[in-house]
Amino acid sequence: MTLSKRCAAEFLGTLWLVLGGCGSAVLAAKFGGDGNPLGIGFVGVALAFGLTVLTGAYTFGQISGGHFNPAVSVGLWVGGRFPARDLAPYIVAQVLGAIAAGFILLQIAKGGGGFAIDPSAPGAFASNGYGVLSPGGYTVGAAFLCEVVLTAFFLVVIMGATHGRAPVGFAPIAIGLALTLIHLISIPVTNTSVNPARSTGVAVFAGSGALGQLWLFWVAPLVGGALGGVLYAWLRRGDE
């Protein structure tokens, strides 16, 4: 498969991930107000992120590998599963796909009555944050540690589920469920990133608060992805 087609698949897959996951948070999490049974809530948003990566991986995985996340691409490169020459094109495609999703989501949200983005509010437009912009008021240190550790484990799951000895055809299910679990753990802490593209795609529309804290949601997931890649490669070394 040509690099251009693989990057197109990464663009589309990341767009789907951000539109589905962040769209559920913006449009459906509190539909009708707090306590309304039609709103999907915390668990629904976590499941939406898992479903988007699951369906995206089945759809685009055979074309591009289904990364949809710069931290995944970096982790797979560090773990010896992805060539360095393709890192920059993949990351550019992922970020552009995420921003396109953010733009589409904004146009949809503006079509509803009373929609407005408050840049000073935690989770504004499904953005990530720490301190005053953390849903639970968690510190920058707690947010950084959470993002590093959860991204590292996400890479371990991805590399294990896609290993040649793993059951064939089930990797997207394991990866999707892992992302659901990650959101169940960390939505209160950072509104869950583990994906710099996902964070960027909504931060550019969420205002100065999210943009000012965006550095953490690049640095921590990339560090975590690299650690996860190293850890899994070490676990399998000598057992190939």
C-alpha cells in the first residue's frame, strides 16, 4: 500500500475517532441536562471512544495499521514495529484528521440551541486539562503521571494483541476495550487524552485554556507510548 493511501487511512481513522469520541462528549453526554436518562454520561463517552477505535481498526487497520494516534506510532517505532521514515507523515495525517473532526463537530454543535464554549471551564468542547481545567481538579503532576502510565499500558495492549502469536482477528476488540477502560479511569483526571492528535483536534477550537495546557497532552502520551514500546519489546526479546 502506498504511503499516500496509508496516510489517508490514518486521516480518516483519526477523524472518526475524534468525531465519535469527542462528539459523544459534546453532543450526547448531558443531553437534556444533568440526570436526563437520554444522556449517555460518563460510561457512554468511554464506550464511544472504544467503539470508534474498534470499528476504525477493523476498517482501516489492513491499510495503515490503524494507529490514529501519534503516541501509538511513536510507541510502535520504539518497539521495532514501525519504520522511522513514516513517523512524520503519519503524525501529520493524524493531527489533520483530528482538526477536521473538531471543525465538523463544532459546526454540528453550533446548530443546536444555546451552544457556547467557555474556555475557562474544565472539559470545554471535550478538551483535556489539569488543575483548574481538570474535571476533578487534579494537579499537573497527577495528570502527567496518569497520561504516561495509561498510554504505556495502551501500547503494551496494542503490541500484544497484534503480535503474530495472538489470536487472529481479535486485536481491534482488545484495543477498543482497553481504550474504554482507560477512559473509565481517567476522564475525571484529564478528560482522557492518551492521544496528542485527539487533544489538538478539539483544543484549537476550545480556546486559550486548552491550548495553554496542550503541551502536557503531547509530552506525556509520547513518553508513555515510547515506554510502552520499550517494555513490550523487552518482554518479547529472545522469544521470537
